[in-house]
Amino acid sequence: MSMSKIVFKGGTIIDKSGERQADVLIGDDGKIAEISEGLSAEKTINIEGQIISSGLVDLNAHLSEPGDEEAETIETATRSAVKGGYTAVIAMPNTLIPNDTAETVRSLITLKESSLCHVEIAGAITTGNQGEEMAPIAEMASLGVRHFSEYISIEKNDPTIRRAMEYSRMLGVTLHFGLSGGALSENGQMNEGAISSQLGLKGIPKENEEITVFRLCKLAEITGARVHLQQLSNTKSVEIVNKAQSEGVKVTCEVSPHHFALDETLIQSFEGRYKVFPPLLTQNDVILMQRSIKERRIDAIATGHRAHENYLKELPFQQCPFGTIGFETALAAAITYLDISLSEILNLLSWRPAEIAGLGNSHGGELVPGRPGNLIVFDPSSTWIAKGSEMASKCSSSAFEGLEMKGLVSHTLVNGEVVVIGGELQK
């Protein structure tokens, strides 16, 4: 039986082993069949001048289902994800109906059958994501859940979190922590500083993040737990993580594109699309974050994709919710705003996140025969204007709205199936 299904010709392969010119042949089994020059197949796609690599992996995605299907569903979120080049995402559990029981996990396993890419389910660390009573982590882990998440503030219950960390170490699972504001940030709308004072908006002190990161790193050190910290916006927080890593603590961290590309001056427009959490910081903070990424102090770039019903993001700034969609702008933001190589960008968006997610056998890594065909093809020099209304998410509120971006995804393959061709969804 012929294994020759489709060949991508003329592209440049970038993977962990380096950069090379070769054709990539995908077999009928959805796996890479051969990598060489002069290959042929039933179907040929010319990708001359473009990059082919392993698909992107998002460690921090909010898919809204179950509970808030008016804002987003697993299907619509993953349609947006594959358009952005993602072949795997971790779905956070802080949905309106929290993923905090084995029953909810079973429901999500069924719901994710509608997804266009791999969805890794994360469970809640505490019941109802309230930070008080530990959720039945072992029961959820028995169903294949390998990641658990909690939004934590500086007042959260340390004994509960420590107990969860000890438990996670025994189960061999990873705990992900997002950073919420806490009492010091109650009703806060943006970064605390001169601009928040000028605009009359209650500020959120960025020191909250540093304090919480320090506590979590200490608890990880004490317990030996594997911990991942989400959406760091402050380079002082990154320094705390780096120090813990140098001391052998099993902690990793991510940053989101809007935190290395955009700054708080945009909020002077009072546009809800710039209301994100953690909030946008100063221009100097953005420069420092870009430098931290260039110095390889960050483990991963994650979108923090969070959709809301469009009318909610159009409310007055103080009333609209935090969050921005991010799947379709992440790669372009990295290419546009970071002074690093494409290999380093792919490491942050694909290879390292795949390792942290425990998906290294099927996502990220080298392009070699026998590997699943989870791939991305993109043109790093193609320019385009970000328009939320043209994105596949149900929500059109993008923090990058109207900005010229460089780097455009043309094809995405999930298990060998080409779900995006020429930038267009095939489903």
C-alpha cells in the first residue's frame, strides 16, 4: 500500500536539529513518511520561501466551555488555534462550570471530540477554583489529566496549595498557577502608576506578582513539586524564577505576547481590548521583558487566549472583563517584536512548551520519519494587519487590533490532516 499521501515541497525545515532544505512527505497514516529532496505524492503543496516546523503548543488557553458557550466553544477556539498554527493547547479549568471533578473531566473528554487540534485537559487544583478545599486530583489524574491549575493571589491559602503540591509530586502531575490580584488589587483596572492616576483608574501594583511568584517558588522548593507559572509580566518575577531554577527547583514560566509587545499607554484610548490580566505595564517593562526573552530567561510563550462576548468588551473600560484572544497573533507577535532567531521563537512557542506539557512524543521536537504529522507552515516575512473580525474565534477583541504584523501561517497539519490550507480553514 502506498504511504504517499501529500508532500510539502521547497520549504525550509527548522527543528531542534537545525535548519535544512528538504521536502516533507506525509503518509496515509498521518505520520511523516520521508524527508528528502525530490519527493512526490498524490498531492503536492509548494511552500517555497516558507518555513515548515512542528506545530505550536499553547500552555495556557481558556476555551470557555463548559458554561460560557456564548463567548467561545472548544470547536470555535480550536478553529482559531489551528489558524494560528497550534496543534495542541492546554485547556484551563476556570470555566463557569469548573473542571474540578472526575465527572466534569469525562464530560470534557466528550466535548473535545469537536476540536480541530489536540486539547489537553487541565483540572482545577481546588474545588470551584476557590483556593480553599483541594479538588479530587487523584480521581481526575486517573482519567489521564496531567495538568492542574489555579489562579492564586497573595492572600491564597498556602497550606492548601502546599498540600496540593505534595500530592502532585506523588501523582507525577504538573501544577500551573496564574496570578490574580488579591485584596491589594481589588477593583484595579490597570497597572498602578502615573498613567493610572492621570486616567483616574484604580491601579494594580505589579509587586503583587513578585510576592506571589516568590511564595510559589519557595513552596515548590519545599515540596519538590513540578510547577509552571503563567503569564509573567514583570522581569523581577522572572529573576525570582531564574534563581529558583538555578537552585534546582522544578519551576518553569511563560510570558504572553501582549506583555512583550504592548504597553500601558494604549489604555489612554479606554478601549476594552487592552484590558488584560496581568495588566499591560510600562514601555520600559516591555523592553526589559524583550531582553529577558533574548537572554533565554523565559521557558515559553503562551497566549492566555480568553474570549468574551463582544458586547462585554465594548462596555466602558471599568466594566469590561479582562482578557484578549491570542491564537492567531502569537507567532506574528514574536516575529514582529522580538529580536531573536526563528529557531528561538519556535523553541518558545513549540518545542519547549511541548516538553512542559508532556507532549514531546507527538508535538514539538525534530521532524523525522515516524513522527505524527503535527506541523506548521508559515512565511516569516509576509505582512498583514491584525483584524479580530477576520479571526475564527467567536470573540473579535484582540489587543493587536489594527497593528501591522509580520509572519503569516499558511498551513497547519494535525495528525497528518491539513486543517488549514493557504491560511483558510478546511472544516
